[in-house]
Amino acid sequence: MIMNLDFYKRIPQKECRECGEHFEEQAESYIYECERCFGLKEE
């Protein structure tokens, strides 16, 4: 069980494809833009 938790701790943070900023991953989300860049696309 501990080995499984170690795997999840080593996953790198998501990085925005537009600006390169690291952001917190949302559950069940496949979006690769931060909220700021994603919001700019919606306008």
C-alpha cells in the first residue's frame, strides 16, 4: 500500500501549455491550461 502512495507523490505537477505556469490538477480533468489561460480562450 505504501508503494502505491509513493507513486502518486512522485507525479509531476501539471504545467500550462500556454504560459508554463504550474497549477493544481482538478479531479477528472484533462485540461492542460491554467484557469487564467483557459478563461482567455472562452472570451
